[in-house]
Amino acid sequence: MSMAETLSLPREILFVAIICLAQLFTRLGQTLSIIRIIRSSFPPSPSSSSNSTWVLAGYSLTVGTFILASGRLGDAYGYKRLFLAGLCWFALWSAACGLAGYLEHSGDGMPFLVFCRAMQGLGPAVILPNGLALLGAAYAPGSRKAMAFALFGAAAPGGSVLGSLFAALLASFAWWPWAFWALSLVLALVAALASFAIPALPTPSHRRWGLRETLSRLDVLGTALGVSGLVLVNFAWNQAPVAERGWAEPYVYALLIVGAVLLGFFFVVEARWAAHPLVPFAAIGSDVAFVLGAVACGWASFGIWVLYTWELLLGLRDESPLMATAMFVPVAVSGCGAAIFTGAMLHRLGPAVVMLCALVAFTIGLIYWAQTFVSVLVMPWGMDMSFPAGTLVLSNSMPRKHQGLAASLVNTVVNYSISLGLGFAATVEINVNNGGGNPEDVLKGYRAAYYMGIGLAGLGVLVSLAFLVKTQPKKPVNVHQNA
């Protein structure tokens, strides 16, 4: 009997709701709608454009990079314990982000905000995999588990709209730091409620481990190599578009090379030397590889879509933050419909079909980027179909003791792909926009970035088709022998 079956219905609803709230908070887009307000609050400097870019990219970088390690910590020390710790850390650094407002007239204000945003991202990096692991460990495979994962994914589009709305309201009628302080207060309340509402799950005891055993089981060497490599590769791709000489800056391509080398060592250590690898490649079959590849393509294209759509609305169309947020409201409505459909049909259609539909939705949403209403209606179907399908495949393919790893792999690919996709798109944009000196050139750069997103989503469609073909049951061959 699964743990969820032992809970009363109200307790089960509260349990799932808290996990979904955590997903909602981690997807809040409170900086997207007010990034121009934040930028104008600090004195202009040669690095102000770069720093404002990192206000967005720094958060995604730390979320996508540290999820994998936090999933392993959850497997070792308990999902509930890590989940609560992540909420508290998220609340602390959200409050710290708001303190940057007191440095508005200082040249240190924007760098301080970038640092706090990067530290803030460590909270979701802990919350997301351990929240999903709680669901994965609490439910047995079946339609109920599929619905729980679908509801978790559905919180993402709602979070982006709510975050943008409240940030725009607070920035317009109060002060932009309140967008972060309000989030901090709500996170603290949810953490207090979660400590009572989430039942504890049995986890392997770590108290008997010595120092050597702890280092081995947590795969400290593999974690250090993997995290360092991911950070450097991502940093290079996102820094190159805003660096003074772009990819001609020696430190940019040097960091990319070093990051790639570290990732190479990471794969060697994990495959050959680690006694308890952070990523057990031997246990990852081809199905998982196809799913993660499709998820990476889809969510990289989504990151491009969401950033450049906000830039299009706020910059070229000169919409106010509140009006631009209103244009994104259909994302939440469509996302709810997509989640309900996915939860009901995922168990019937199978992950391969759902994943293909998700990548088609990503592709169509980007093709119609200029028609905002159509685009915001279609894109949530890519989000809310790909995430639960990918999570379900990994959760069902991993043993219960590795639910944290299963959840962290999906979240790592999702968040890291978003950040990396932005680096790809920005590189394309600055190489075709002729310096962006007039609206026509700016639009030309945005259009090129969207084309980059369409290409990534289209690649995901091909990966999904290959996965669908691979998972089709083989028809029995009848052999007729003539007498």
C-alpha cells in the first residue's frame, strides 16, 4: 500500500496542494514584468545591461545546476527535511533581494541584486526535486500518481502569471522590493504549514556513516565536477552576448573549454570510479535518454519564448507591466486545461504520445510568436504535457530510494535548458540585429531568437517521434510452414 492511500482525503489534498504551491512559487516570474523598472532604479553604467541580464539568468543558472546534488541529499537525509530547508532558504534570500532597493543610488546595487538572485535560486533547486520525490515516493504507479504529477506541472504557468501580476502591482503602487518581500513572507508561512501537513517518509539512515562513507555516498567528487562544469558552460553562453567583445573575449571561450573538460571528467568518474554515482548511467536506459532529450529541446525553446515575448510586449509594443501581464493571463487558464487533460490521459495514451504532443505545442506556440494570444494559449500545453510525462517515465524507472534522483534529473534538464537556451538565443540575436540601434533592428534580432527557439522545438519533435517509434510494441510475426 502506498503512503498516499493511508492518508485521509483532506490530508492528501493538503499534502498535494503544498507541493504544488512550492512549484508555483519557484516559477514566479516576478522579475520579468518589472525588469525595466529595476534597471531604471540603478544608475547607468557600462555593465548595467550585463547585470540586468544576469538578474534573470543567474536565478535559472543556480536552479538548474544545483538540483541534481540536492536530489541526492534528499535521498540520503530525507525529502521532507530538504523540502522544508529549501523553503526557508528561498524565503531568506527573497528578502535579501528586496534589500537591493536601498542601494538604488549606488553602483553596488545591481551587482548585489544579481548575487542575491543567484543565491535565491538555490532554494528552488532544493524544493523542486524533493517536492517531486515526495509525490513519487507517496504514490504507487497509476492514474492517481499521474494526476498528482500533472497538478504539480500545472502550477508553473499559474505561478508565472501570479508573480508577474503582483510584482507589477507592487512596483506600480508601492516599491519594487515589495515583490520580493511579499514572496518571502508567503514562503515562510507555507514552510510552517508544510512542517505539519507533510507526512515523513522512511529514508535510509545516515547516522551510522563515517566521513569516508558520507563522501562516497554523496559522491562529492562527481558533484563538484558536475556542478563546476555546468556552471562554467552556462556562464560562458550567457556572458558572451553581453561581454564587450562577445565570444572574442578570451575568458569567455576559456571558461567554456574548462567547463566542457570538467563535464568530460564528470562522465568518466560517474561511469567508472564512483561507488555511488550522482547519476547512475548504468541504470539509465535509452527511454530515459530520449525523454530527457525531448524535455531539453522543449524547455530551451520555452525559455526563449517567455523572455522574448516579455521583451516584445514591454519594449517594442510599449505595454505597461500590468497590461503585459494581462496578456499572459490565458497562460494560466490554458495551463489548467492542459494539466487536467494530461492527468486524465497520460496513463491511457502513454508518455511517448503525450511527449510528442507537448513538443508539437512548443513548436506551434513559437511559430505564432507574433500573434500573442494564440501563442500564450498553445505554449502551456507544451509545458504541462512534457513535464509530467518526463517525470512519470523517470519516476517509474527508478527504485523508491532514488526518487530524489529521478525528480532532480527532470528538473535539472528543465531549468538548465531554459538558461542555456537563452544564451543560444542571445548569441544569435546580437549577431543579426546590427547593434539594435532602432526598432527595426531590435525586431530583427528578436525574430532571429524566435527562429532559434523554433529550431530547438522542431528538434524535440524529431526526438519525440523517435521515442514513440521505439516504444511501440512489436507485432508478432506469424511463420507459416508449408507441409
